[in-house]
Amino acid sequence: MKRTPLGSSTLKLVYFTFMELPSNRAHSIQIIKTCTALTHWDVQVDLVVSKLEEDPRDLWLRYGVAPLDGMMGIVSLKGKMGALSLLMSGNTVAYTRSTRWARFLLDFQWIHGAPVVFETHRKSLFHKRDPETGEGRAREDERERLRSIFRRVSGVVCAHGSTWSSLRAMGTKSLLLWYGWTHEVSRAQGPPWKVGYASYKDQPILLRALEEVPGLELHIFGGQEEIRKVGKSTLVVHPYMPHAKLMEELVKVGVMVSLDEGLKLADYLSLGGAIVAPDLPSTREILGKEACYFSYGSPLSLAKAFVRIKESPWLFSRLKENALSRSRLYLWPWKAGRLKAFLEEVISRRQ
């Protein structure tokens, strides 16, 4: 097949996923925000999904985004071969987080000719979680698939410095860019005894910590709706809600807790909450000193962090101010501009 010109200066990105939209998965929020941000830098974006069950205009409202008019489309594909025609114009980059899509796009690159860029959130190349925790280690066959992709792609966008350093040592062109996007939104208004957790995972650790600290009100977003006493504190569980609504509810708490490194940290930073997070390399890389850290996996250490903030108005205020300051590192205009520049460099190296 012959590639046709797209335009003298128009950059096009085709983002390949296996998502079904709408979705309540965190990665769908990250991908939608990435695509939207790029349209505001005049990048034409096609988002490839497995199934689309809602009008895109309704999706934008659900996710709280506003792509530039006419610059973003959603393409529902039943099979992979139909994807090749999306890549036949010039100045087009194939982009994916999926190892399955990456291998397919690389195997058929002789047909479509577009550079392939892979995004990875792994730590030290292979770990889903931090190597220090001993969790999320990749199997050997998974390692080989990732090594093959890293060797063959035109570029890698990686979320963590440990992976960026390893890729650089391998000679793989890479960009260090954390996947979280922060926005200028309403600021956290709640008191230091009102805590929010924007996830349904690992709740037992939180509940054990809650038992140790009297007078807290813990709000968990994403679970079976309930209100009950835990020790001398109160647990409030909210059902799943769209991201835009979640942000409206999170702003009502003062302290925001994370049990690992994840997309929720971007929301916490945007809102300027007093952040409590595990003391891990990946969380320190994102938050710097702007958090109250606890020992990973320790309910007692987490409880002590809650007590420190609850009993120190000065610490509570400082953590909130520092979160807002740190959030500026991940604002979408700056991040999207860096990503666009990287994609343009990838294209120029193949021409």
C-alpha cells in the first residue's frame, strides 16, 4: 500500500486500544485525557476501541473533556487488519499501551509504514509495581515480549525514571513522561479529619488503619454503598461514579490517601489535597516531598500518618499548598507539548 500525504504540517496520531467505551476503568480516563490534550496542540487523533456504545459527545461530558472541534474521532474495530488503513497517510504515528497491538503493528509495519510508539507504565522495564515491594513481577515470557517491543519500536513513552534509564542504556529512544494529567479545578475544602480514597482496591489496609484513629471520617469511592462505624471513626462508601462527578465529591474532603502509585495521584494533586502515600520510589518520583509518607503495606504506619495531619494544622496546610505547587508539573498544556515534540522527532527520524 502507498501512503498518502496528510498535509504539510498536520501530525496525526492513531491510538490503538482494546477498550470498550464507556468504561469505568482508570486507564480509559488517562487515554481519553491524553488524546484530548493532543488535539489542543493541533494533533489529529483517531482513538481505536473494540466497542463504542455511546455518542462521542456524551463521552466528552462523561469524562469531563473537550477535544478541539473536528480533531478527534473514535473508531470501533472488530478486527485488527482494518487498522492498517488508518495509518496510510503521511505524518502519522501508531501509538499504543497494549503489547498485543504493539506486536501486530510492528509485524505489519512493512505494509503501513508508520512509526510505532509504545507507552509503558512499568518500573525498571518489567515490574507492574515497584521492584522494592516484590509484587507484580513479570513472567519470563512477558519479559521477552517487552524486550522485543523495546528493541523494535521507533520510540517509548515511559512513566518512571528507572525504566527511562534502562531504555536509554539499551539505545531505545524514549521520553520520560508520567501518565497522570492535572487540571486547574476547585480546591479541596474538607477538614483534616475527613479522608478520601478514590479506589475500590486494598480496602482492608485502610479499615485496619481506621480502627486505630478516633474521629476520622473515611470516604471510599467505588464500592457497595454503606455508612458504618469502624472503631471510633466512620466509614462512608460511595458507589462508582463518572470521573467528573468523582472530582466534585473529592473536593469535599481534606486528606486524600493512596496505597500505591496510580492515576488517582493526579486528581489529588489537582484538588490540592493533603496527600498520604506509601514511601516508594515511584510515589516519591511523582510527589517529591509534597506528601505525608507511610511504610508500604503497614496499617499502623498509615494510621500514624493520619494522626500527624489531624493533630497539626500547620502540616495539613503545608501539604495542601505543596500539592498544588507539584501539580503544575503535570498540567496538560505542558505535558501534551512535550509529547507532540517527541512524536514529531520520531517521524523525522524515519523520513
